Amino acid sequence: MKITMPHKSPTMIIPQGTDIRVDDHGQLSIRTPGNLVIQNSGHYATIESTGGSIRIESDADVEAVNVRCAETCFVAGHLTAWKVEAKSVHLEDTARANIVLQETERLQIGSDARLTGNFGSEKELFLLLSRFAHELRALPLFSERKGAPGELVIESAPEYLLAGGDEHGPVEDDSGAVPVTRPAAGVHELPDPLFFSLVILEREFGRPGYGPSSRRVIEELIKLLRERDLDTLGLTYHSLFGRIVEPGKDVQRVFELIQGFFQNER
């Protein structure tokens, strides 16, 4: 039996060795051994070409956590990525790219192209944001908006969380000791690690993928940070993060920031 393909229908070819999967948060990942061309807009966890190049066409608006390729990442359309790892990045004249971390040997930018971000490491990014923390706090996105339309409404947390422990008793760190507490910061100030933690958690709360119980935990962490209740946060953050089901990399990063803050306060 002979099967004839319609001439006007587009054809998708998936090369041998290609791995396509969807993670627990609903994000698509594509890993292919050869060149990869993306013509349609979409959101991805990882886009990877292990032996070739990646090209994002002019009509595509792509958002990805990680972009990796052995050769060149060509951008003719729009790309927003947390990290791009490639031998080189080439932005064509009409390209728009928002790349937070870039690990490349060469960068070529067209005359009308725009590139924002472009940090060499997370440490470099964090140091720069820390240096301009006052300016970040002054932005409307991060300012206090009590009673503003659309403000996140946080439900009351269970009493055992506010009491500084879970239903089995106080929260202990890895050494078995209850973390020490410190006086709450000023009403309008948070230490930089906690300020950035609040920013990340507020962004994560709006993303799909977390179930109701995990979202309630993120709400409680946001509430503690907004209210500058560092005493309760220091006692409960280990327990709270332990109740987030399959936390993403950003939530894990927040845990590291908060843990590092309280360890330095001892």
C-alpha cells in the first residue's frame, strides 16, 4: 500500500536520537543531536542541540529556561532565556534577546538588534542586583501596594506554622538545633538575600505547575517576607520548603538564599 503525503501540508521530521519530554510543571524540553530550527512561539524548559546549532526564526517568540548548543545560537525573532550555552550567539538585525546568563565564546549583534542581560554567572548577577538594591526597591513592581487592585491575597496559615514548628514539634536544622532568630528588619527594608527571595517567590506563585498545598506554602513564605517576620521565618523555613512538592530551580535557589542568610546571622 502506498501512502501519498498531501503536498501543501507541512512535514515535521524528528531525527533519530531526539528526546522530547514534558516536565512536572508542564514545560516542554527538546534535545536533538543535530540542528534545531524553531519557527513557532512557545515556552520551554530546555532547548538543546548536542552536535549542531539552534535557530529561532523571525516570527517566533521563544521563552526557555536553558538553551544549549554545540555551535551557534541564531536568533532572528525573540528569545527570553535564563541561560544560553553555545560556542557563539548571533542576533540578526531584527532580533530581540533577553538572556540573563550567557556562556559563549563569541557574540555577534546586528545593527538594529537588542540584547539585555548577558551576565557571566549567577554570582555576577547577584552582586550587581545587590549593588542596586535600593533602585530595585523603588520600582513600582516591588513597592508596597496595600489594598491595590489585584494584590495577592494570602490566606491565614495554620497556627502550628505561625507557632514556629510543624505538627510534630519545632523545626530543626541539619545539626539538630533550632535556628536562632534575630530582630525583624525595618518596616521598609529587607536584607538583600531576603528581598530577592521575595521577588522570586512572587513570580513563582503566578506560574502554573504547583498544586494547592505547594501554593499555600509559597503564600506563607511570601507573607512572612512581606511582613518582615524574620523570627518566624527562621524557625519555619526548613519545614515550609520541605512541603513544596518537586520545587523548581528558582524555589531551590530561594531556599539557598534564605538558608545562607540565617547561617550568616548566627
